[in-house]
Amino acid sequence: MGALGSLLASFPSAAGAASPVISELKIRESVKGVKDSVEALKLYEDFVSTKDYYGIKKSLRVPPVSEIRRDCRRIIAGLDGPIKKDTDKAYNQFIENLEQVDFLATKAIQNDNKAGDKELAQMAARFTDAQVKLQKVLELISTTRYATEPVSVRLETASTEL
């Protein structure tokens, strides 16, 4: 490491100093993503009721719903205590239901866009339950500081003599 390298190494890391702020901002961005996904799923109800299996599959693969795993995992990682446990449980139930909806839509597509009454009822029930569970996630995270408090940013700099 030359003189320049040792000089640069003596400065505080800008990335390290900013990472808690970035994390907080990203979590808040993810809260917005969950809100957007709740609204998007309301719009996608028609795909289920009209038996648009391709529409169902496609809607789960475009934002904001396609980013829901990342958003929820990021939020859950920032939580602690009982709210973390409850949010994680609701999130896992949401994902289980959404995966089942996707599976049933795939099965119908493979069967020449046909699904039996039992599968249709199961798909509708799973879709509704997925919506309920994601709404529960949103309600839980809406009580946290990520959704209720303004972002507090405090910048600290260390003086460095050259």
C-alpha cells in the first residue's frame, strides 16, 4: 500500500457512515412497496374472477407485486420483538397463498386454460387469503417507526489532519 493508499485508509468510510441511514430509507421505501402491492392485488381480483390465468401469472411477476418478497424481508429484518414474529408469520402465510394461486394458474394453463370448479374455488379462496395476509403485514408495519416517524438523519464527520 503506497502513501496514497495509507492516506485514503485513514479517512472514515463514507459508505459505512451512511449505511444505517440508507437502510432506514430503504426500509421506508419498502413500506411504500407493500402499500402499493396491497392496492395492486385489489386490481388483480378481476384476473381471478374472469379466469384469466395468464393475467394472474403475469400480474405476480411485475412490480410492485414482484418485489414484495424483497420489500417484506427488508422490513422484517428491521423489526424486533413480537411485531417481527407476527409480521413474519403473516408474510409467510401470504407467500404460501400467493404461490398456491400461481401453481393453480399454471395448472389451468397446462390444461388448455381450463380449471375445475374445485380448483377455481381454491384459487379464489387462496387469492383472497393472500390479500388478507398482506393487509395484515401492512397493518403491523404501519405501527412501526418506519411508517410513523419522520426520518432522522444526523451526519457526523471526523476531522482529519493532513
